[in-house]
Amino acid sequence: MTPETKPEIDKTVRAVLGDVLALRPEQVARFTDATPLFGALPELDSMAVAGVLTELEDRLGITIEDDEVDGDMLATFGALTTFLAAKALF
């Protein structure tokens, strides 16, 4: 796997959130690093988290361990992309 750049990860996360959660493209395009996710997006409930993370693993070629998944990682769009960027480096 080649390390993904932050812009590539940002683009992938937007695509996954749009695809898995059926969000409108204009809604996903407005996401900033401070945009709250888990607890703020009704579509991103505990059941949807598994689907989002599985799709991110597939598209980014990474593995997210169960003990890495917590509220902080999913708190905001920026927290999620930062976590994934760090994972993509290893």
C-alpha cells in the first residue's frame, strides 16, 4: 500500500460518507474539519458506523482494529480524516 495523502483521504471519506449514508453530495462537500459526525448526523448511527469503517478499510487498504474505534475518532470530519491519514502511513 502506498501512503495516502490527506487530500486523497479527505476525498475518499467524503465519497464513503455519501455512498454508505446516502448523503447529498452538496451536504458532504460542505464538511469542514470541525463538522460533527457521530451524534450529529442521524444517518451515522451505531449500525452505520460498521458499514462506513468497513468501506473505508476497503477503499484505503487499511485495517481498523476494534479497540481503535471510539467517540473521539468519529467526533468530527477532521478527527476521522486525521485518524485515517495516520493509519495510511503504516
